Amino acid sequence: MNFENDTIIALATPSGTGAISVIRLSGEGSIPAVDKIFKGTVKLYDCQSNTIHYGKVYNSENSLIDDVLISIFRNPNSYTGEDSIEISTHGSPLIVQKIIQTLLKNEIRIAEPGEFTKRAFLNGKIDLAQAEAVVDIINSRTDASLRGARNQLDGMLSSKIKKLREELIKVSSLLELELDFAEEDVQFVSSQETLLLIDNIIEEINRLLKTYSFGKVLKDGVNVALVGKPNVGKSSILNYILKEARSIVSEIPGTTRDIIREEVSIDGILFRIIDTAGIRETQEEIEREGVERSRNAIKNSDIVAFISDEMSGFDKDLYKHLLDLTTSDRIISVQNKIDLGAFQLLNVDVKVSAKTGEGMNDLLNFMKKKSLGIESYTEKTAIVSTLRHSEALIIAKEHLINSRNSLLNKLSGEFISVDLRNAEDALGEIIGEVTSEDILNSIFSKFCIGK
């Protein structure tokens, strides 16, 4: 049996008790199978696509399970491109279990994670970049991440990649055609035209690669570590940003023994703020473990807010230690407690008072600027947000540079054509025109069952 032709079933809504639950089926056996257990005013087999029908479903012993609404989607006008059905039931896990168990007796199997979307891709309803956007939409937690994923699902990146790939296919096909007429010295595309095309595509790829850091921020958010000597006010800054007393604040040094992670959305960007234990030498075992965890948090953070106050001053030794854990471009130097006196530290980026709120908006804006960079993009910009796409673009660019060098060195068209084809394949991997089963399995394994 062809695995991809199986009829599959899964719960499409979150598991647990709720007002309603939706069970999804896809495959050529979905409508006949549901017809066997459904009793309404019509037979589902005779119903039009994109219609909803009320009735009751029964188990194999003809005992009533529940009142339901059946939504019918016939191929190719469905999410997967196959015959599909969605069963809306009362939101009882027991009802869901009974319906699924009854339908599993009809040569239907449980869907794998992401299998509905995988079938949509395989049936040409969406490309691979759009399929990846589906899980990003599901996982989006801020307005910005939702907009970015929505743009990708709408094909903004895909259309750009397809256009570049089509241009490459056109010129490489002409170059390969010239090889067939090598003895007749026929030229279908000039070297100057080919060089101009390659340069233009490299420039477009560079533009897309520039958006990766911005796209990654939209998709994944930003990790910010609050770092400094004990009692400089790291916890107070966290509490101010969260507008609640999440961390214990005390004048006793070393109060924070473990790292505390909290999330906050600032102008649509998700920031994961990590209140670290004060970094210092200590013989106290629990505090020493907290300090070690703080060092690991610093290594994995996108931004490090290095906090000082007028009492501790700017600790050059601690700053030097930070440079062993991260890079200087990720560090924001912050002076806290400016409400206590007129003394101002030099060489700091932002001066704040977590107690009064003075300068806190400046700190938040600095964090945004540091995470997003100087480039600004609109909702109509094609944005790269995944490492897979970025790596494919880099590979395509490398092959284009190789073909450019071959062209300038007047090498045979075979050398130029091979690299152009490799660049095409790299771009094709982004949208799924060229792919492998391993890539597909890796992508769709990240989905939830039912999607």
C-alpha cells in the first residue's frame, strides 16, 4: 500500500475538555468512512464540497456517540488537496476517543505530526517555505512574529525565490544548448548578459540574507541577560519591565541564587529576559551553582545588559570576563539607581532608575535597536527567518560566484552551467522544488498532530 495514499485521522483542536473538538480526516476513504457512522438528512457521499451538515454519529454497535457537524471538502478544493472531512463534536475527550476508535476500524490510521500539511505540500497546494510558515503561525506569540509568518505563508518569500530560480533556469538552459552546438560556434546568450544576470541575482540574495537577523528576531524573539555584581538592581529592572514583583529584591547581596526567565512583548517583539545571579567568587555551594548558570545564560543570550550603579562603579574586570562569554556588540552598559545621587558613570549606553522609571523607556528602545539592527523592513518585504533558508541562499551565492569567476576566466560553458544548476538546486530546496525525504521529515516532525 502506498503510504501517502492512506486515509488519515487526527484531533485538530487541542486535547482536553472544551466547548467543541474538531476531528480531521484526509484521503480518498474519508467520506465513505464517515458516511458509515453518520446519520443525517443526506448521505455525505452525495454532498457538495465546502458544505456543512448536521447529524448524529454512531459506533459500530449502532449506539449513539454524539451530535455533530460534518464539514466536507472534496479534492482538489481542500487544505490537503484530497477529499477531507472535519467532524465538530462536543469537547469531551471521551467522545473524541470513541469517534476516532470507531473510524480506525475502516482502514484509516492516525496521522503523523504535520502530515496534513505535508500532503498539502506534496499535492502542490503550498510550497515548502509556505508549509514551514504554517507551524510558525501556530507558534507565533507576538503581533510581529504572526505578521512575519503570515507573509511567508502568503508566498512573499516564495515568489522572490521562484523568480530568481526561473531566471537562472532560463540562462543555464541556453548555455547548455550552446554546448550541443559547440562545433558550430553558436551563441544563444552573450557573456555580458550572463554576467549581468549573475550579478543581479547575487545582489538580490545579499538583500535577502540581510533580512535574516531581523526575521530571526521576529520568529524566535530575543534573549536578554541582566548581568552585574550583586545588588546593582538587576531584579528591580526585571520587575519594572514586567510591572510585577517577579524577583525578590533585597539589599542583601546574592539574593538571586538561580536564573529567572520571564517573557514580555515590547512593540510586538518577544523578549525573554533572564535575571542572573550576581557574578562573583563565592564559597556558598548554591550561589556558586547560580553563578555558573548565569555564565551559561550569558553565552546563549542575544543581548547582555551589563548593569552597574554608583556604588559598584563600572567593573572593568567583570566586563572583561563578559567578553570571554559573549561579544562586545551584544553588550548594553547600563547605570542603575540614578535617583540616588548626581554621580554619573562614564562610558555607559543608558542611565536608568528602576525605582522611579526614569530612563527605562530608553533602555527598552536600546534593546529593540540592538536586536533589530539599523535596517527597517515593511510588511511587504520578503524576509528570511529560518537557518535552513539562510544556508541555502549562502550555498546558492557561492555557486553563483564560482560561475561568475568561470565566466570571467573564459572557461568552458560546462563549468559555468554546472554552478548555475547547483545554484538553482540550492534555491529549489527553499521552496521544495528540490528536496530530500530527510529534509521533509525534519521539517514536518516539528508540527503538532492534526496539522
